[in-house]
Amino acid sequence: MKRLFALLSASLLALFAFATTAQAVSPHFVSASAQLSGTNLVVNFKEAGLGTNQQITYVAGADSTVTYVCVNRGGSNPSASNKTTISGPVSATGLFSSGKNGQVTASLTLNPPGSGGFSCPSGQSLQIAQVSYANVTISDTTNGVTEPIAGTFDTGCLLPNVRGAC
């Protein structure tokens, strides 16, 4: 009986000595939020359960609407035709390492859609009057995890002193 116990103990000891360490990997967002910074939207997030030193690709996305206006030297929007509203999806991508603790804490910045072909006549400058972002998400595309961020983020009128801008 002692021999059997000794043989079993030695076998178990060898098994534990040569076994590889199993690592629990279960990607999930711990937190995700967004805040306006001027006309941009900064998406902040923390994801855990990633494993050690993994390269993770993230995509922040949203639907955005921006109003561009032409402002003359007198500080006015002289014509209703010197104004356009553009809507569309916007996104930002980043690659981050999970480090030794298997977590990523980072941020990505979304910019409003460009003005497209809209331009101002000579003597007027193109300015943003208002921007909003909705349906904001942060996605870990490496592991297929997406987290929605509730709310609509709206700058309100950025040119309150420009007649007809907002």
C-alpha cells in the first residue's frame, strides 16, 4: 500500500511539475464612456480578461451630424445658402497592448464628418456651428466584443453670436 501511495504521489508531483499554466481569458469591457472635447468626441474605455501582452485592435464608432457655415469678416452668416448639414458614420481605430495584467485602459477620438465639397466664397471662413454624436460604440475587433455607450452628445450652438448659424 505504501508503494502504491508513493507511486501515485510521485506521478501527481510529476504531472504538476510539467503542466503548463492555464490562463483565464474572457474579454469584457469594465467601463466605457464618452465626452465632448470641442467638436470631437473622446471615447474612454477599460477592457479586462485579455491575457498577457496581447495586441488588441479597437474601433470607436458613432453616427455624427455637423453643420458647417460660412462666416464673413463682420461675424455673420450672410446667406442661408452658405450653410450645410452633413451626416454620416465616423470612426477611429487604435492598437493597444494588454500588458502583463491583461487589461487595456485607453481612449480614441472621433472627429465630425468633413465638409465634403462645401466651401465658402472669398472673404468668408468655413466654421462648424454645431456637432452631435449618437449610437456610440467601442469594439474590440480582435476578440469580437462591442460595448454601446448610451446617450447623444451634442455641442449645442458653437456660434451663438453669428446670426443664422444655428
